[in-house]
Amino acid sequence: MNFDLTEEQLEIKRAVKEFCDKEFDPELALELDRKEEFPMELYKRAAKLGFTSMVFPEEYEGQGYGILETCLVVEEMCRADSSLGVAITSGTFGSELILKHGTEGQKEKYLPPICRGDFISSFAVTEPGRGSDITRMDTVAIKYGEDWWINGTKTFITNAPIADFIIVLCQTDTKVRPTYRGETLFVIDKGTYGLQVSKLVNKMGIRCSVTGEVSLSDVKVTDWNIVGELNRGFYHSMEFFDMTRVGVAAQAVGIAQGSFEIAFKYAKKREAFGQPIIQFQLIGCGLSEIATKIEAARLLTYKAAWLIDQGKMDPMVTSMAKLYASKAAMEATDLAIQTLGGYGYIGEYKVEKYHRDAKITEIYEGTSEIQKLTILRYLLQRY
């Protein structure tokens, strides 16, 4: 069992760190956080270097790597800046569904622009009245002749206000039981008649990653727009989330690591009562414990990603990775604020932003409670 990253993987980490050191201007990050604005120019520059398309094949202008390499990019960017990192690495959110289940026509239309950074994608699942429950959709697609007519509302949708296309989960069979056997995915282009998007503002964290509400009023599409199989949208979506949870875990690891490093450096320099505060056991040992939890979260995340790349995806492990890493991120960022004291409460020192950004990792892609239930379900199956 080899825990070492390959030289190529280490080079990816070095390249991303170099990019972040050069491009992630702290003042710009604070400004975009205040404005809740997506870092479009940064996203395009990252895309040109291939950092946003690691998992996409070269035939679509991607890099041809795996989920583990994607996690390395996500971790390193979120380590450098939690909000910029999440925004940039989430620009392709949902487009993996096109890669996995789309027709060749859909892949040719959407994937090369995604890989070049010309397009941003979105995946609309969550509904106002249902939250984490996606076993039934209030958004309904009904077929009349050759056309599908879609009506409904989605909320808390990543990238929706800036997306060039949105993949939407709809109920296409309202009579089947259980109801999730009648759900279908549709891809809808920006500007389609009846598609309206509004931006959600005043978010607690990840303010550079824009979030919106999607309204669909008599949106007309055809069979061409179906992603994957008719009435298999629930299964396609669950498989997608089983994979993307690892990306959220990588976000959490990067956020935890970045905030820890700020706190550790501060504790070595800050003096009180004639000595660096890291020498006080409550502070030094607290940092030691957090460093241990971050490393445990990293290893669990890497294992979950490696299993996917080996064709052995384990939903229990991906849920464990997200559950543990998100909790470690919350603990690490909280400790970082406490270590910096009053300075930790000020935006200039970044750790309060890391803390605000860490919280979402316990919520999206399935809450921590959902992860626990998923883990329990697989434990009951296996034992």
C-alpha cells in the first residue's frame, strides 16, 4: 500500500500553488466576498491552465486525469483562499453528468467550451419545499407531441445566475411508485424562453460562488435535451452526488489546512507573558489535535477519490469523507479564530472567512445528517 503521490500529482499541486500565489490577490478576494461576485477572469485563467477540467477527457479539451487529481486542485485552491477556491473549482458543476450520461451531440456542444472556460454549468435539483429529499420533484415535465413542457422552481442552485446551461431534475412520471422512478434530467440553455434566474444574496459564506433560484414557466424542450435515460434521473443524480461529495470533502480539507497554517504561524510569532503563545499547552496541543484531524480527513478523502478512479466507488466511504472532513474544517477554522483572538474576528486576517465558508461543506451535496443516514444504510447492508 503506497500513500505517496506520484511525481505528476505532486507537480499538479505545485502548479496550482504557484497559480494561487500569483493570482489570488487578498484584496481582490475581500472585495469579491463583499460584493458576492464570481471571479470570472480568474476562472478563465485557471481554465486555460487546465485546472478546472482535470477529469474531462482530452478529446473534449480536458486534461484526462481522475477524481484524485481533481481533489488535489480543489484542496490547494481552497487552502489558498476558501471562497475563490470554491468558486473557481465549482464552475463546471453538473457538466460531469453530460460527460457520464450525455449523448455525443450534447458532449460536443457543451464539454469543449466547459473545458476552455468559455462556459459555466449548473445543476438544479433542490426545491423550496423539499430540500435534501429528491425522491419526488415538484418540478414537472409533461410531453405533448414532440415537445416537453417544464414548470417548477429550484433554489440554492450553484452557478445558476451565471450558467450558460443548467441541468434540471424533473418529475416526468407522476403516477409511478416509488416516485423517484419517474424522474428525468434535462439540459436547458441560458436564454431559453420561460427560464428565469434570480441571484440569492447575503449568504453567510462562499460568497464568490454565486447561488440562485431557478424558475421554469412553460419551458419547451425536446427529447434531445434529455440527459441519460428517461425516468432514470434520480439514479444518475445519486451517482453524481456520490462522486461530488469527495470534491466537497477536498474543499473542507483545503479550508481546514489553510486556516490551520495561518493560526500555526501566528501562534509561533505572537507573544504573551514572555513567550510565544504556541508554548502554552492549551494552544499548542489544540493545534496538534487539529493537525491530526486534518491529516485523517485528507487520507479519507484521497481514499474515496482513489476508489472512484479504480472503478470501485464506495458511497459509504464518500459519505464518510464528506462527513469527517466538513466537521474537521469547522473545528479547524473555529480554533484558528480563537488562536488569533480579536484579530481572528477581523476579515483582513482571513480566518473568519474560512470559518464562514467551511459551514456550507456540512450542508450542500447532502447535509451531515444525510451522510450519517447513508453510512448507516450501508453498514446495515454489510453487517
